[in-house]
Amino acid sequence: MFGRLTTGEHAAAEDPMVLAWSHIYLARIYDDEGNSQVVKSEYESALAVAGAPEQAKQAAQRGLAAVAVDRPMARP
């Protein structure tokens, strides 16, 4: 359902709150599945929604920070 709200003909383009939170919930689902590249993309998409509520922006920023912390460091 969240995927349909973020893309295609059923996208919530007219409702920034629904669109932003849909990206955030998708990111959380992908995070549970271990797909960190898509997680980052979804959080960034939530931040890019014009008119998104401040709470959604903060949730997306926290999510991005968590993804950055959870990622293993590359060895030189």
C-alpha cells in the first residue's frame, strides 16, 4: 500500500503528509528486510516532499542517521 502511495497513479501527490509518511514507513519496512540502499533512498524522498510536516522530516532525519550508524565501516 505504501508503495502505491509514493508512485504511480495512486500517489498521494496532493497530500504531503501522506506522501512523506508513506516514504518513511516504506523505509522502515525495507530496513527490517535489510535493504539499506532502498532505506536511505526512501528517507531522502520523505525529506524531499514539499510541505511535509515537521514531524515527518524529523523522523526521516533520525532514520537516515540510524542507517549511517548501522552501516559497517569500510576497512582501509
